[in-house]
Amino acid sequence: MMLALATLAATLALPLRNHAGAAVQLSTAQKGRTIAVPLGDSVLVAMRDGRTWRVANADPTILAPRIGVMWMRGVQGGYVTKRIGRDTLRLSAPGARPVIFRVNVIAPESRHAPHY
């Protein structure tokens, strides 16, 4: 059920609801989509497919990488939304097509926008 809601929100570029302290997770279900994440929330890239993905962040002033964290297998990294704007995460792995995530960081009050 949560995956279906997350997929619907990603498709419509609506903010994904997350619980306090939980990160919005990006995986193959969201590839190529634009995701809206409220300012101050976290983003976790977790492909969990066994490949060694390399993440290129277009603007680390919008999505700041969490440094000094040892991620579990299948997780490529975590980010904190630092300012409102648009950022792109491009993932590449040997023998795989690139995966692109577009993230719109929105104002925190937009978190309570209606979900259709």
C-alpha cells in the first residue's frame, strides 16, 4: 500500500508523506520521475538490485549528501534537502542504463498539500 502511494505521489510530483525522521526513498519505482520533497526532509537512494551504482548530484547545495554514514547493502546514499529548488541525481552502473531522479525541494508548508 505504501509503495502504491509513493508511486502515485511520484507520478504526480506531489510531496511524498514520510514519518518524522524517515527519509523519502528513491528506487527503481521512481526512476525518471520528478519527486517533490519538503525542505528539511531527507532523501534516501536505495536501488537494492545488487549493482554498484555511482550517484552524481547536480547541485549539492539543494540536496546535501550525508557524509560519514555507512549505508547498508543496496543503499547508494542519503541526502538532506538544504534549500528550495530543483536538483537531479544521475545514477550509473556498469552494464546498466543510467537512472535519473529529479527532486523538487518545496516549502515545508506544502507538505500538507492535498493528495489526489
